[in-house]
Amino acid sequence: MRLVKICGNRTFEDTAVSINQGADYIGFIFSSESRRQVKANDVGRWVEAFPKEMRPKLVGVFVHPTIQFLEDVLSAVELDCIQLHGDEDEEFVKQVKEKFGLSVWKALPHHEHVIEEMEKFSRWVDGYVIDSRVKGMWGGTGVAFDWSNVSDYTIWAKNNRKLCFIAGGITPENITELLEKGAENIDVASGVETNEKKDVEKIAKLIEKVKG
């Protein structure tokens, strides 16, 4: 079954739209390096407005966090998954996995040796987000990478019982092409927004195409 993560929710309204449209995962960015940064106390309040049975899995996106910062966020909002989106090393990823026991995803920028990177982290992570590499940015670029190798990433992840999400520049207009290239799980933020707000129609259109 294909999965959709709607990331970069920054208001209660965004959160409500993403939940009500049936996203499998919704993501919140807790990094000061992102214009979509949110506060954990706000996120905790937003998700509490929805019955637990309605809520998708909650993903916290972090760039070079400290263990203390992760603890602080988790004390305010009950995340299902920690997504590490910087250049965190294996030792830190291991520490996060052992400390919190939650699902851990590692974001990796697309390059010619991505599968080697996936192998390097495989002992400690449950999934990957393959995103565009843009100098000076840690994701959220709205830029697509060359999707020629997407099927390789998907197959490797399935063979190793890991999730693999593709991110970067995905929209309802190009999602069919990406699926034809072999993607299964989709991570989207700006591609389903209008005026920097989550757009009901765009999310519905994208999810319909992904779920088939």
C-alpha cells in the first residue's frame, strides 16, 4: 500500500486539512533553519483537538537536534516518528533510536551513492526520505531531483524491510510520472499548498492519484 506524508504543517488549519484529507503521516518541522518551523506546544495542542483514532502518524522533522531538544519536543507532543534531516552521523542516529525507541527516519539527499548511505544507516533506522540536494538547504526546497533511480531506492528499501519516501518538488501534476518511475511512498509539502497554506483540493488530488 502506498503511503502519503503531508509535511510542513505550520498551523492548526494546515493540520486539520492534512488529517481530514486522509494523509497516512503528517509532518511538523522543529528546525530553526526552516521557514516552516513550529513550536512543540502548539503542535501538541493542535493534534489534541482530534480523537486518537482519527490521527495519522505524527512525524517530527529535526536538523542536527540535541538529545535534550528531542526530549523537550517529545514532552509536549506524542510523536510516532523522529525524522533526522541533517547530516547526523550513525552514532547519533543509534543514540536516538536507543534513547527513545520510536520509529526513526533518515533523510538523505539524492546523489549517486544514496544506496551506500542507506546501507550505512540501516541498522538504526526504520525508513528514509530521499530529497533534493540544494546547497545551503536541508530540504523543503520544492525542487525535484532526477527520478531515474527512484525504483532502485524503493526496491532496496523493500528488500531490507524499510520505508522509503520520495520528496522534493512533488505536485498533483507530476505525481503520476514519479509513480511510473517506481516511487511508492510520497513526502510532500509546498506542492500541496496555495499561498503557503495546505490546499484541500491539491491534497485530495494528490492522494487520489497515489492511492489509485
